[in-house]
Amino acid sequence: MIIKTLVLISRIIVGGLFIFSGLIKVNDPVGTSIKMEEYFDVFATDIAPIFEHLKAISLPISVFLVVVEVALGVMLLVGWRLKRAIFLLLVMILFFTFLTFYSAYFNKVTDCGCFGDAIKLTPWESFYKDIVLLVMIVFMLVFRKHLPMEYNVFGKWLTIGAFVLSLVLAIYAIRNLPFIDFRAFKEGVNISKAMQPSAALEYSYLMEKDGEQLVFDEYPSDESFTFVEMTLKNPEVLPKISDFAIWNEAGDHTEEILQGKQLLILSSNIDKMALTVSELDRISALINSFQGTDVNVHWIAASSEEKMNEYLQEKGLRVSSYMADATVVKTIIRSNPGLVFLQEGTVLKKFHYRNAPTPEIAKTIFSK
């Protein structure tokens, strides 16, 4: 009876966590794809060059993983094909455990992306979480005779429904933007303020004297102490945004971009943009509609200034161009290109290029 109860508890915990984790990543499959590319970059250098080729299909791999993650969690909860579900969960958790251990031990990828951008875990926290899940899954596998064995028609259709719904939601999020934005650049955030600490930074100082180590809240004036290390006591107040920068060959323009009314057209890679004629026309209409107004329009890309200017001239787009870091651009907007409306550094609205607003709607976004 105790074993049967523990098996049921394990099913609920493991199934619930897999559904929760999967749904968060279904919300933002492009973010999961970016994380997979980070792993493939590391593995291509450390393990085998073949991983470099997997970067080209990181998005379909990510969609497959997150959709299966949800479906397996549902199978475990509703009791359909439990033995098969547990074997597949074991394969998946072994894969995840390898990734998190590799990240933690070799300090290669500092955020595993287990819960997307919603919940940030350190590599070691992610690894310990996976170990707990692994123990529970192995426990269910060892005592699988205590699992319900009857065929569950309701569970079958619920699993199929969860799989299809997750797939549809993932594709919709890719073609648009995440349903919920958990990132530091979400709508309503003032970038200038987010680049500042939310409170005064407090440090503790580990000092040594005569073989004894002491911790001080203020740096001691006694010069007989030897400094060992300094530790930040309140890391939670650190700036939420630390890497936002806009520049061109003339210099840094970050402060300028964070003032007044701005429409930023952001591209993480000029070469990988796939705008249709109608999509480009909508963006061009937006650019032209703000000519001669107090709204500044800029094309910002993680590409060379020369390549940007060539593209803009080829497409007949009259807009200033700047450069930015590719990782930052991908963090700001999950679209290539994407549109971001700023006013005095505050993110007003973000749009996927497929959903670019008309000039009439765009003008209503800015406050007077």
C-alpha cells in the first residue's frame, strides 16, 4: 500500500513538472531553440563537429522536445500507456540530466532554460532538480507492477489532444510572439531604469589576519588585514538589464535611443530574414509614415553596418541603421525582424514582422 501511494505521488510530481516545464517552453519555442543552439555550439567544440550542423534544425528539435514533454506528462497523470510513458520519460530525463551536469561541471551554459525565462535556475540547481526527477522515474520503473494496467480510452484522447494543442500553440508562438513575455524587455519595462540597480548594492568582505578569517560589512580601515574576497549580499537588486547597447561606427547611441519616441526595427541576422513582398511593404509604409514627425525610426541589426546599408538601399528603405549584439536582439524580440515601440525608454508595444501594425494603428501607440 505504501509503495502504491509513493508511486502515485511520483506520478503526480513528475507528470505535473513535465507539463509545467513543457507549457512554459511551448509559450516560447524560439527561446528554447536559442538555448539548444548554445548547447550545440559547445558540443561542436568539445565533443564532435557534427553538432554544428544541428543548429540549422534547432527550432524543429525544440518544438518536438517541448510538445513531447507535455504529452508524456499528461500520459503519466491520466494513466495511459504508463510503462511506455515512464520508459520515454527516463530517456528524456537522462538527456536533460546530461545537459545540466555538463553545464554545471564545465560551466559552459550558465542557464539550462529548463523553465524558459519564467524561472531562472543555476546549472547546479537544474542538475539537482533533474536528479530528483530521475530518482522518481527510476522508482516508478522498478515498481511498475503497482501502476494501473487497465486501458484508458479517456487518457488516450486527452494525451492526443494535449499533443496536438501544444503543437498548435508552439507553431502559433513561432509565427507570432510568445503569449506571455517573461523577459527583461517585456512591454511596460523602462529599459533605462532596468539598467540600474533597484537598491544600493551591499557587500561583505572576507579578510584574514594572523591566520584567522573574518567577515566585515564594511572594508576595515585596519591595514593589518589581508583582503581575501568580496561578496555581494543582495544580488537580487542587480540591474535586470546589463547588456543593452546600440552603436555604429560613429560611436555609442544607447542613451539617444532611450530618449523620445522611437520605432526600432530589430534584426538578429540580416541574411536570415525572409520577408515577403507584402510584409516588407508594411514595414516600409510604417517607416514612411513617421518621416517628418517626432518619431525616430531605426533599423538595428547584429550585422555589419556595411551589410545593413546594402540591404536598406536594395529595398529602398530610408532609415538610419545601428548595430547591436545578436543575443540582446534575440532577447528583446523573438522575431527577425521585429518591431519595438519605445517612448522615453519604456517598451510600449512589440510586434512580429507578420503582425506589423498599419501606420494608423502605429501612431496611436505613442502617447501625446
